[in-house]
Amino acid sequence: MKLALIGLGTVNRGLLELLLEKKDILLKEYNFNPLITAISDPVVGSIFSEKGLNIEEILSLLQKENNIGNYSDGVKGWDSEKTIKEANADTIVEATPTDLETGEPGLSLLRTALSNKKNIVTTNKGPIVLAYRELRDLAEKNEVIFRFEGTVLSGTPVISFVESNFKGIEIKEVRGIMNGTANYILTKMEIGLSYEEALKRAQEKGIAEEQPEADIKGWDAAAKIVIVANVLMGGNLKFKDVSIKGIDTVRENDIIKALQERKHWKLIATAKKTEGKIIASVAPEILSDQDPLSKITGSINAINFTTDILGNIMVSGPGAGKRETGYALLSDLLYINESRRM
Ligand code: HSE
């Protein structure tokens, strides 16, 4: 496979590190030995090299200079659009910042990539929330593969888990803890940290969004429930269809009072099928300690699927992080690699 990386922030750096760390096993077990022909990032620089880039050199430059302008070879300075069209890559790895209002710059870049018959792997929630059906249809029309596992719980398999294991099964309802920052803050407040201190720690851990408002006010969880509803439950929800309440409505006193009754506040995202329609919401709820979601602490996420055949099935794991989200991209790339070999 020939890859072009669009965006070289935390997520694509995580992917590069994994490609290096797992090089041998990826080749031996999965016959996966991708060539990265280009990287384009408006801040740290852009390079195209037909013969492929050396990952070790890229990572070392990032570590020393946080810039790849001094890479020893190749053509410098291509923007994302030109890179997608001209880097001779068959697959585009898109990890630009999420914008839930416009989807940009990712949405236009994904449209360009698909129209130019490139496979896509992305972790960018904005375009999937705003235009999942359009992008899916564009991929189908151009006979390419479009994967976005990392938009839900980073590398914890959700989309691929359901796709490969829920054959013929209908999902009736989804309930989940889909924002690590909010869950981390609520968990830490239970042991006496103030809201401000807990948020600061979540930011230090690197799990909070650049604008933590998206975590606190429930927008990030709402984006994820829209993706789950539309991709896994056949919905056609828009972001504004989700009723959203964040954890900023929960006071320290509320948390202490709940704890005294062995109950826990959690930010719960729900999508439920009722009479053929999907109703979705995000809101803080008080859960009894009988509820399995009440046991999900810290920055861990979980999704419970209520199904027509198997009853309840829960998936739990990390929902953020460099390595974890980098793995989401890697797992999608391996999916495409497998599909090409069939
Ligand atoms: N800020 C998000 C979270 C990261 O805390 O879960 C992944 O979307």
C-alpha cells in the first residue's frame, strides 16, 4: 500500500510510532509493509518522495525540531489537496483537527480523496457526523474503501466489532460512556478533587479536546452517538437532533450525595430505536452500582449494545490517546490491506 498522511499531529505520530514498533509482525503476520509517499501538515511541514519516506528520520526530526522541513530527500511544501491528488498514494490517512460545525478542513479533503479514487482512513469526527452517507456513497461510487474506527472509541473496536460480529443482529439501544475527559472528571470529583483540578489533570493526560468545552458540555459524546446511530443502527441523525446536557450541570454536592447512596454520576450517551425512529441524547445520569456502566472509571469508555438476539453486549476500553488512536488508523489500514488480498 502507498500512503499519504494528511495532518501530522498526535494521532498520525502515534501511527508512525506503531508502524515502526510493529514493523516485523505486520510484515510477517499480515503481509503489511506500507510505503509512505507523502506527509502534509500546514504547521510541521510537507514532503513527497516517490520512493517512500523513512519513518525513523521523520520521528527523529519531529522530536528534535517539531518540524520535518529538514528531511533529507523529496519535494517540500505541497499542501494537503495537492498531496492527495499527486502523491501517487492509493490510501489517504486523514487526521486533521475535528470541527463539528463545518467538518473542515477534513470534509473537503475527504471528498477530494474519494473523488480521486483513494481509500481513506480517518479519525476525524466532524466529517462523519456531518456527511457519513454522502462520503459512504462517494466511496462506493469510486470503488474505494472508507474507514473511520477511531472516531468512536479511538482504537477500542466498536465499528469493526459490530460489523464483524453482529451479523443479522439488530441493535435496539446503545448506552455508553463515550467521553473520557468527562468520566475522568466525575471519577476524580468522587475522591474529593475540585472540578478545576480534575479538568487540569485530564488536560495533562492529553485526553481532553483542544477546547475542553466539547468534553464538558457533551458535544464530543454527542458526535460519537450520532456516528454510532447512523453507522451501526441505520439512522440518519444530525448533530442538532441530539438533546445534549453536559457535566457542567453537575455540582460537587450532587456527586457526594449520590456516593452516600452508593450511586455514581456518569455522562451517558444514548440512542434508542422507537417505532422505527432513533432518539439520541447525552446527559449526566445517576447510576446505581448494579449498572455495569457505573463501574467504568477514569478515562475509560464503554458502550453497551442492547440487541434483539444476544441481549446486552458491552465493549469497554480506552477512548483517547496517541497510541490508542494511532492504533485505530492501523487497524483500518490492515482492514484495507486484507480486503485487497481477497
Ligand atoms: N476528548 C475526547 C475524550 C477524546 O475525552 O474522550 C477522544 O474523542
